[in-house]
Amino acid sequence: MRAEERKRRILARARADGRVDVVEMAQELRVAPETVRRDLRVLDEHGLVRRTHGGGVPVESAGFETGLRFRAGSHVPEKRRIAKAAAERLDDAETVFIDEGYTPQLVAEALPTTNPLTIITASLPTAAAMSEHPSCTVLLLGGRVRGHTLATVDHWTTRMLGEMVIDLAYIGANGISREHGLTTPDPAVGAVKAKALNASRRKIFVGTHTKFGVSSFHRFAEVSDLEAVVTDSGLSAHEAHRYTLLGPKVIRA
């Protein structure tokens, strides 16, 4: 089997399963594990996968994006710790933007609801979850619903955000890096995120350590735009400090 065909099949497996195992892939392709490791190294250099111990995971790009179901089953304990730590930074905010995605949804669910709170979101699951709280007013942004994330995009969404002044935004991203800032595969999603950040006085990024050092297709913000970055302890203290030098407080939950 040619090297290009091997790499194509490795990438397809990673995207279908959410990860690829070196030993299993070597058995399937009938090659040595070192051959698979070498192919993963090349795919990593091309920004298509990220190598992990014993295998690799897919990197989201303009041509590939994971869905909400996959995200809801990945790194859940870490995401819950992130959500708790992020929710504790609510302070006196009364109007809060909650980004699309599973981690921002967990942040919303962790917010204290003892005082009245207005939640602005493009996410249908978040709107549904928060509408159950009597003290919360939920504003669901209109627009085209993306099946991958069950969230709205396009000009209807950004037009509504353009008329708002929001206290605090909890924002996610498909990748965050010191060089390229916060990125996402879909420019339509990036436009909503950028508009929400522009409308918000305070901005907090929430995401697992796997998002760091990753760059996707569309940049919508700089690291220096953020008040805080809330992630898990999988991000090393040394790397967290390097992000702190760009401006935000980095919290490793």
C-alpha cells in the first residue's frame, strides 16, 4: 500500500472514531507500528491530526468538524471542572452570552441562579437547559441552525448581537494558539463569535487543554482580547504562563 493511501486511511479512521490507535491501525494496514507512527508524524506536521500517547486525534479544519454528540462524550470530567471554575467568575454580570458547544453549555448550567440572569445564546441545547430556571430570561438568537452543533449562524444572528451590550461572554473555540489566536473551521460561526465578543464588556475563553496550540481555518479573536482563559490541568504550568504573558489570567481547573 502506498504511503498516501495509508495516511488517507489513518486520517479517515481518526475522523470517524475520534482517535486512532497505532497498534490497531498497524494490524489493519498490515504494516509495522513504526510505519503508522511515521505517518501520524507527517499528518501532525500538516495540521490534520495531533499525536497522542499511542496514537492520534483529528484536528478540526475547514473540511472537518466534530459534532455535539462527540464533544459531549469527550473529556467530560475536565469540561465539568472548567465549567465550575468559569461559572465562579460571573461576579456581578447580569447579561451573559453563552457560546455554542458542550463546554459553554456546562458553564451555563453551572451558573448560580439565585439572582435574575439574562442568557443570550445561539445554542438550542443551552437555551432549552436554561429556560427551566425561573430566574433566567433566555434570549435565543435567530438564524440558520447548523446540524453539527445545533446552533444558529448567519446575518440574522449577528444582527441581533449588534444591537446588544452584554456584561460577560463565555466563548469557546476549535483551537487557541499564541500565534493565531482563537480559531474555528466555519467563517459563519466565527462571525457570530466575533460579534458576541465585540458586544461584551468581559470575555472568558473556556476549553480543554486539547484546544491549545491548535489553529483552525477562521480567526475571530486574539488571546489578548480575553479577561481569562479557563482550561484543565492538562495544560502545563509553563505553557499557561506563556499565555498569561499575552494578557489574560489563565486558570487550570
